[in-house]
Amino acid sequence: MVRFLLFTVVLSAAAPLTSSQPDLPSQYVDPKLCAACHREVWEKYSGTGMGRSLFKPAASNTIEDYTQNREYYHPLSDSHYSMTLRDGRYFQRRWQIGPDGNEINVEELSVDYVIGSGNHGRFYLHRTEQGMLFELPLGWYPQSEAGKSGGHWGMVPGSDLPQPKTRQFIPYKCMFCHNAYPNIPAGHDEVGADPVYAGELPQGIDCQRCHGPGSEHVRTYGKTALVNPLKLSFDRRMDLCLQCHLEPTSANIPTKLERFNRGPFSYVAGEPLVDFAIFFDFAPGRREDRFEGVGGAYQFRKSRCFLESPPGKLECLSCHDPHEIPRGAAAIKQYSGVCLQCHASYSHPRAIRAATADCISCHMPKRRAEDSPHMIFTDHRIQRRAPVNPLAEFPERAPEPYFGEVVPYYPVPLPETPENALYRAVAQVGTGNNVVAGLPELVRLIDRIKPREPEFYMVLGDGWKNLGKKPEAAAAYRVALQLKPDSVRAMRALAAVDPDHAEEILAQAVQTALDDPQTWLQYGLLTKSAERIQKAIALNPWFGDQSRALAELSGSETALADALRADPFDDSAWDIGGRILTEKGRFPEAFFDFERAIRILPSGRHLFDYALALIRADRFDEAQLQAEAAAHADLTMAEPHELLGGLHARKNELAAAAGEYLAALALKPDLWRVHLRLGLVFAAQGNKAAAQTHLQAAAQGNDASVAALAAEALQQFKTR
């Protein structure tokens, strides 16, 4: 595989895998135009969950309690929230309590959009000045909690954890399924680009998602036909539903791998979904049987009803009319009627009469989703026996990381083409699930097919980087740059694995994209330039890691406050705060920050930094406890052992001191100051031979001040 270092591509001879199709938002029209001719169906559809999937908050669509019950405390993260209606605008406020009892890390942001109809939940989006959207941490759930009536506030899915997500930006993949197609600025359709939305967002999934772009239909006063799903083949009808409702899992695998030569909003109703994306799943026998909120169509396709029905007999449209969703008793009657078309003659423990049949409550019960336990969904698995206590409440838990093969799930079977083989290899490597096994196949296929899309080489470079092979990664990123010379993403990736040329590469990158904050941040970190990091912050102040980097470089408490306001669960920011305050002698505040960092992530580095601060405050016994914890937390760190050696030596515990110094040198043999200190400890013990060995090592090291002290100690040995 190392031969890839010599891999060159004759670009003029390589051909794209398929023709590229641009995004099509300009061909879509204002969906309100549909109502002019289709008023009745338009009004019915506007009341469905899809029709209400995203909207601006207003008094007319508010179902939440903004008056009597507008505050929420999240004990797992020790954070407070409130929802406020002020001058006709909606806001979400978040804060914590500091060591003096006052509020800290306060942030109040406007609720600019609501995502979610309210059937299962409502979540709130803030739009930045740059046109990005991120989800606020607190949401609203219509179901009642135990012992309470009506809806309730609660953390959004993925955030009911000790470290909620405060900057969960809305990527194009989320917008694809939760709204009509938006407009995005030129250049932001590149894979990995920041998700930016231009102009006003559409409000709700509209008719054109299933019937195709309407511009020609409107221009010709209906003479140009739209897509009629009922006239499509069974597979194409299913594709219309599966474009949004098929997600095998919410775990971190490439469940939906969009083709690199397609824009993020380029799927058109009626075309084969496989031309736009391929869906992947865990290898057989490798997944938990989790009931997830994203998996309605996935569960339905696993049901015996679907698998054993004749082709085309059972589909989503068998039960669901997208234009009108029944509720309550009407829904049970309609859906059970579909069941009875096949099962009316079956024996059953209870008498079934068509007029009163309720198949749904037992065989498709409402259940809490394991990836979003505040939300309740219909189980589409159509099981013979309902799960026990399906509405029981339970805490949210993140899925375990998955490492192993990912396999094509839809379409089945995946057509055997060179292009699809290449995407199958990408799926193994792209999110790091199966890099060791998948990378050789990706190399082989790229070498044979020579694709023109730079993203293949970016995935290849990321795979090599994942394995610690920086030269091979750099070679792949360079090919990506040959194919797309203005890709700042490729430049940033190349700079990260080519330290000899990193500054030159990033200097070119910032000139190529003067308004790209990620590039300015990387450039500033490399050159230790506060000015360049400040440039990144000025371009987009919503990334807390930029302010954290500025705080670490400059010691700025203002930058640190900005970082913690953006993400009060950033353990590194709290640790930096502890170090900054320690330098200023403000020990109680510093200890508070260190303890916060350790509570979030009890890493060896945070524990060690806390130990150093305790020493500065002359609290040596407490420092020893933290240093011991650091040594246990990170078995690769030499520094805690060095510190413990000094603490034991201070108490004249020479044997223990020698043991810790030896442990430090076993991990990092070129710590010349530790050789010096160990030599002095051995000398104090009367072990002249061992003392001379380590003092000589210190004298020959590359630390001039340590070498001078070691030489002086050796000279004293000679004069004794």
C-alpha cells in the first residue's frame, strides 16, 4: 500500500463516475402557489406533520407553556434554562451557578425557527448572522411526564446527558429531511463545508418533495405534468418515502452516504434514490435491537408483513395518505382496516369485528425511542407480541461506538458496479468504523478507477491519517487539490499532515478563502498568532474552540468567558481557566475551574494541572492526591510521576521518590531534569554508582541548565 506515495493521476484521462447534477432550488416555486388550484388538498396537507415540519414561532402556532411553566433545571449538567416571550419574540436562556452563587456562562438566544410539528416534539433553532443554524439545548415534548399533565420541557435528543450539546449546527442532511429545499450560497455545497442557508428558509416540507419541481407546471398553467406517485413503479414510490424516512440507526456509521457528484438538495421526485445516496447498516449480527426514533421505515422493512407480502402489495402508501393524517379512533379504524385486508380470517384470542378492530394498539404500539427517550413513536415492526411496558421512562444513553464492517442496506441488492464498489469502500473508512480492513480496498479501487471527485481522495487521506500514516495521507490530499485547487478543506487537511510545509499551505489557504474561519484558526494555532485567531473569531464568533484557543495563547479571561458561554461543558476551557487564574494567584476560582474540568473529563492532564495549582497554593498533600489520580488516569504520562517524585523527596521519602522518578524515565527517557533529580536522590541514599549513572545522563542531555547542574554534582563526587 505504500506504493500509493508514488501514485500519480493523469487527470485528463480520468472520467467522472457519473454526470454531476447541480442543486435545483431555483426550479422550485413558492408552495403557496399550489393552493390556487388545489385548495382542499393543500389545506389538509398543511395540517400534517410534514406540512408543519419547520416554521417561525408565532402566537398562532404556539402550544408550549411560556407563562406558568417556563423554567427548567437539568440536574445532569447542573444547568438552568428558561423560555421567554418578549415583545413578540421568543428566546431561550441558559446559565449555571458559580462558586459565589451568582450566575455564570449566561447566554440568551432568539428562537428563530421551530423544527418539529409537535406531534413528537418541538425543537428550537437559532440563526446566526452568518446564516448558520444551530439547535438550542432545550425542547418541548407534547407527552406528559410521570405525575404531570400536558406537555413538558426537556433536553433535545442527544443532550439529556452530563455534557449537553450547545452548538449543534444543523447540517444539510438534517435540513434535507425536515424541510423543503433551501437556498445555499455558492461554494457551500462542498462536502465538509459549513452549512450556510441563504435568504428566508422554506417553512415545512411542501408538495414538490413528492411531485417534483413546480416551476414549469406553474409557468405552463398546469400543462406540464408533475410527478404522480401513483403512476410510478413500486420501487420509485417507496423511494419517495425512504428519501427521508429510512435511517437504519442514529449511531455513528454512514447510514446515508450521498454520492459525491450530487449536491445536498439535488434529489428529484421520481428518480431512483440510489442515484443520489446509498444506505448502510451494521454487519449482520453486530447491532443491538434498539428501537430508535429515526427507524420507522427501517423497522417496517424488517416486519414479516412487508417481507412476506407479494412485491408491491404492501408499502408506505398502503396505510398512509401523505395529504391527510387521521388521529385517534379514525386512525385506528383506517390502519386496522388495512390489516384486515389480509388477516380478517385469522383466529385471534379476542373476537375481531371489522367495525371495532384495533390491531394497532397491540401490534404497532406506541414506544419510547432509545435514542430520544422523551419522544414516543409508533413501532412499525408489526410484531406478534407487544414489548412489555413500552412507555416506561428511562434515561438517555449514547450508543456504544461501533467498529467493524458496514454493509449496504438499501437498495437491496446494491447493483454491482465499480462506482458502487468504491462507495462501499468509502463507507468502511469515512467515519472510521472499519479503516484497517477497508483502506486497502479503497486504495485498490481508486488506483483502478481513478475517480475525478476530490472527496474520494479526502476520505483516503483521512483513512491514512487515522492509521498514523502521514506521508500517505499527504499524497492523497495533494491529489484532491489537483482535482480542486481551491479546496481550503483539502489545504487544511494537507497542512495537518505535512508539518514542513504547513505554514506555506495555510498562507495560501487564507488567501484562497479570506472569509473561512476554520482556516484562520488553524493558521493562528500553527503560528501562535493571537491576531489570526481573532480574525477567525471576527468571521464567525459562534465556535467556542476559537475563543478557547485565544484564551490559551493570550491568557485572556474575556476570550475564556466567550468560550465557556458558547460551551460550558468544554473541559479544556475549564482547565485553561484554572491555569490562567493560578498564574494570577486567584486560587479559589482556579480550583473551581479545575474541579469543573475534572468533573466533565477526569483526564490525566486536568488532574496534573490541578496538582500543580495546589502546589502553588502550598497545599502539598492535596496535590499529591491529584498527582496520584493523574498517574492512574493516564498511564502514558510521565509528568505526574515526576511531580510525585518531588513531593516524596520534599518529605525525605527517598525510596518512594526514586521509584516515581524511575517510573517517569521509563515513560520518557529523555527527561534530563528527572535524571538530575534521581541522581541527587540516589546520592542522598548513598548509592554512588546509580547517582553517577543518572547525573552523567543529565550532563550529556540537551538542556544546558540541567547539564551544568549535573556536571557540578559530578565534580562534587570527585572531590569527596
